[in-house]
Amino acid sequence: MKLVIFDIDGTLTDTKKVDDICFIDAFDKTFDIDITDMNWDEFTTVTDWGVTRDVVFKEFKKELSAADHELMKFNFFEKLLQERISQPNLFKEVSGALQFYKLIKEHSDFEVGIATGCWEQSGVIKLNEIGIDPTNVAYSNSDFFINREEIVLHAIAQAEEKHKNKFSEIIYFGDGIWDYETCKSLGIRFIGIDILKDGKLKDLGTEFVFENFLPTQSILEVLNT
């Protein structure tokens, strides 16, 4: 049996725009910081927790306190829920994602997991909007760890505990350069999702990149390679 792990933003859900809106609003409310023009390429820890920590250190030269972290999360979630009501069109699935996720989840040759840089509640809100409930699958996120390697390893550990066994292979679907680098670091096979069609993952040397999950048979063939 193989373990197939999915990222959320830009992989299962097309929610990067609403994520940006919520981060801008939450940083303004929590720290009185305008991050509208911030260069995200400056950050090496691209998780919700990691970005918050790095911005606070960059602006104030101090570590992120637990209280400020919780307030940031509260303001982010509040804005996310507001946007879900006012702009539901920003909570879309990547084409074919739900059908493909269900196919993998119900397939006897695969176990499914989710590992994301989102905070837990943020990920659940986005997944629920496209019809995915992460309750009964291995689900790790930025509530648990600040960096992606630990998040992915935690999802793997949950899945292995569930099955009381190691998997023959672990495969990760992601859309970001940081996803690629995490998989390379951990020795995990990576399959890219490029909804922006910007070719960045191909430029890195990713062998298999798909624009979405609609070519189901082709993706399954890659999984079974």
C-alpha cells in the first residue's frame, strides 16, 4: 500500500487569493503591519506559523509570543469566515480535486493523508467548502509544527500508526517550491500541481506536473509507476 499525501492551498483548493486577503487583514489588526507589498520569497519557513513568526521578527526584532500567535490566528479565522460568506467564489476546488481525492481514499492500494502549511482550522474550513472532511485521515498542519518537514513527517506517522505498518512508497502532491524542496529533503516522491501554469515546478526538475486532477488516468499511471 502507498501513502498519498496532499497539500491544500493551490493543490486541493484554489484558495490562495482568499489566503492573501486574510493574511493582510490579520497582520493589520494584530500587529498594525501592512504586508500588502511584502516579498514572500524572503521567507524560508513558508507555513502560517512560520510566516507570522518571521514577519514579527523582521518588523519588531523580537520572537513571536504565544499570545500574539493565538490573536493572529483568531483574526485570520474571523476574516476567513467573513470571506466565506461574502465571497464564496474564492473557495473553489482545483479542477477534479474532490473526485480524485475520493478515488484515492476509497482505493484499496492507497492510503490518503493531508499535510499543509495552513493552520488547522483554516485548512478544515477550506477543505469543507469543497466537500472534503479531514477528520478520519492523517492530517498535519501548522498548529502542530512550524516547518513543513515536521508537518509531513507527522502526517506519515499518523498514517503508519493507523495501519500499524510502513508504506511501500510515500507520494506528495503539492504546488509550491517549498513542497518540492520538502519532498527532496525527506526523500519522498513529489508530483506537482501547477494551477497557475507558471512552469516553476518543471523548471526545478519535477518530472510529473499536472495543471489539475482532471487527467485522472494519467495521474493514476504515475502513482503506479
